[in-house]
Amino acid sequence: MGKKDKSAKTEKSEKHAKDERALDEQHSAQAEKPAKAEKSDKAEKSAKAEKSAKAEKSAKAEKSAKAEKSDKAAKAAKAEKSEKSAKAEKSAKAEKSAKAEKKQKKAEAKPMADAAPKDEHAKKDESAPEGSRISTPPSARRVLILTGGGDAPGLNAVLRAFVKRAVSHGIQVLGSEDGFSGLLEDRPRVRHLDEAAVRGILPRGGSLLGCSNLANPFEFPVGPKDKRTYEDRSERVAARLRELGVETLVLVGGDGTMNMGLRFQKLGMPVVGIPKTIDNDLGATDFTFGLDTAVDTATWAIDALHSTAEAHDRVMILELMGRHAGWIALCAGIAGGADVILIPEIPYDVDRVATKIRERSAAGSTFSIVVVGEGAFPAGGEISTLTKGRSGHLPRLGGAGQHLAQLLDGKCDHEIRVTVLGHVQRGGSPSSFDRLLGTRFGVKAADLCAEGRTGRLVALRGTVIRSVPLEEAVAKPKLVPPDGELVTAARAVGIEMGAA
Ligand code: F6P
């Protein structure tokens, strides 16, 4: 090989070496680059990882915080919801029970017979009396009140006070219409009495429940008037009361009603009595309500008769109620300034009456007022009656004034007129005394029911309301003592009493 070739070869190999070195450098540079890159990548990665871990952690924390928060919120919402739903449930329940209560009150305000078909028991036993269908079993202690015999001013005061007091004791009150009639008839007439039922009745005469002196369960009239027979239906009444869940029978009445009360007590139906009569003839109490109003009315009548008697120079005879007791005649006669008072307790001598009239004329008083109790009669004579009255019942009194007018005729020169005041004495608004006494009796009777003290009668003794055994109500009538203080006072002011 020539020199030229050799050097060319050398040059070539040098170049090759150079290239190779360059390549190596390049390679190593390239090799260094990925390492560096790896390193930085790693760092980056680790940074990233750290970051992401941190992020993840914080995200997790955030998430869990959020979750916790949302959990709490959910829980709170749940709690709120459940509270709300509890409230809603409570208010729904309250609304329901208010509705039920309203419905019950409405039903109770109705006569019991009206609501009868709604009762379960009624569906089972259509033959049961309607009153018993609706109201068994009672949801509370229950008593039944009725106003027996004739009415008397103050009855509504008794009913009002009794109901109010009984309700305050948690006792339900039923009322039988028209005395025992409401319990005796095939379709009972019995109604619930609550405070709303007795509102506004205090000044009213009569009785919210109505009265009857014909409905006697021990002698119940059956059939038409001309073929009438009498049945003992007392067992039926007692059974009906038991069906109604009545624990005590409360009787507002006079001696006749209290007699029935005693018999029911013996039949096992507990009784509480409240004395009532304008006649004031019940021995167990110093006063019955009704007397005071009757006396007020009769006194007003005497006042009215005075002017017309004077104008016509007449003898005016005023016949007043009271049966065999002279309380109304004596009290009104004294209060009205009568000249003569004749009472059943003092059989009269008509000549004494005529003498009094003549003496007055001689003294310049050309008229006279004579008050006569319907049960008054002349000594040796008889009580004037309108009808005999069936066996075991009092006759209807009437005619005492007319009888006296006939006896006086020819014994004095005056024209004589007779006024029979009659049932006016039992009507009208009760006096404040009767409202007060009726209220006190009603309250006491409800207390006796609450305490379970039955077989008793409420009574005024002196100034105090007490209770006495029912037997005392019928033991003996309370008549005017002929030598008592009232008669003495009458005589002291110049009133002729028809006998010495
Ligand atoms: O007992 C009250 C009384 O008013 C008596 O004074 C009177 O004789 C009798 O009732 C009247 O009864 P009746 O309302 O049945 O006519």
C-alpha cells in the first residue's frame, strides 16, 4: 500500500475514533440524561405521590369531614323529621281526640234515644230500651236526677248546681224527663245533662226536665181513663237504671217522691233526696225552696186585692195553696196585712170571722181581706176537695174559699168575692232566697253522691245545710204549730186566726 493510501487509512481511522468518541460522549450524555431524568422523575413522582397522598389525605379528611358533616346533618334532619312527625302525630292525635270529644259531647247533648242507633249494643239487641243502648257501659261514674211531683220555683237552680258540682267531681249526670215518666215508658226519655245543658236556667221557673205527679213507678196507670188499672213497674225502673249504669238515683221532690225514694233504696237502688215543695211541709228540713216565691206572689196578690176591696167596700177572700199545711197562707197573710187568716192547723169558727169583719166596719174600715189556706176547714166540718184522688193518693184540694163565702153569707152586709190564686203561686221566676237555697241543696246532693252517702236527704237546719236519713223526710209532715211564734205574731198585730 502506498503512502497516500496509508495516511488516508490513518486519517480515516482517526476520524472513526473521533466519531466513536463523539458517539460515546453522546451515548454517555444520553445515558446520563435518563438517569437524571429518572432521578428528577422519581423526585417529581415522589413529590407528586406525596402531593397526591396529601391531596388524597386531605380529600379523604375533607370527605370524611363532609361525610361526618352530612351524616350529622342527615341525623339532625332525621331527628328533626322524627320530631316533626312525632309532633304531627301528636297534633293529629290531639285533633282526633278533640274531634272524638266534640262528637261525644254532641251526642251527649242529644236526647239519648236520638243517638241510640249508633251504639254497638243497639245492633245486638234491638229490643233493649233505647236509653240503655246508647250509654252502656258509662265512661265515668253516673247518676240520674229527676224532678218528681209538682214543680216549685227554684228547681232549675237545684239542677244547675247539682250538674255543675257533679261534673266537677267527675260524675256524669243523666236526667229523666217528666219525673219517673222518662224511665217508665217503653221508649225511655233520658238525656245527658252537662254544664252547657244547664246554662242560663237559674232565673227560670218550672223545671228543665219537666215534672209529673202521675208517674208513680209503684202504681203506674195503664189503659184508657175509664178502664184504668195500675201496675207496679218499680223493678223495671230499677233494672233500667242498672242498664244505664246509674249508681245513684237523685230525687227532687216532696213527701210522695221521697216515699218512692225509700222504696227504691230498699230495692237496692241507692237514692239521694232533695226536698222540694211550695207547701214547706217536709219535717226533715226547716225550709223547702219554692215557699219563698209562692209567699211573694201571694203577698203581691193581697196587695192588689186591697185597693179593689177598698174601692167596692167588699170582703175579699183569697184562697192559697199549701195542702194540709198553712205556711203559705200564714206567711203571706202576715206579710200582706190580711185581716183574717184561716189555716188547716186551726179549724175555724165562722162567727169569729164575721165578728171581725163587722168590728172593722164599725171602726170605719169598710172592707176586709180574708186569706184562707186550701186545706182550712170549719171546726166540726170537712176539708173542701175537688176530686177524691185514687187509693193511696191525696185528694185534689179546692173550694175552701167558696165554702167560707157560703158560710159567711148573711152574717155580714158586704158583698163577698173569692179569688183562687192557684198555680200562679208555683210559676214565675224564683226569688233570690229560693235560688240560693236550691243552689245549696244541689251542691250538697252532688257531694253526697260523690261520697257515696246515699239513703239521705239534704236539709236546711237553722242556717246550715246538712243531710239526714231519707226516712226523716216522710216520718211526719211539718205543720204550722197553732201556738207557735208565727201565729202569736199574727194575733199580736190584730189578725183573726178563726179560733182562740
Ligand atoms: O203540693 C204542691 C201543690 O201546689 C199544693 O199546694 C196543691 O194543692 C197541689 O200541689 C196542686 O197540685 P196540682 O198541680 O196537681 O193541681
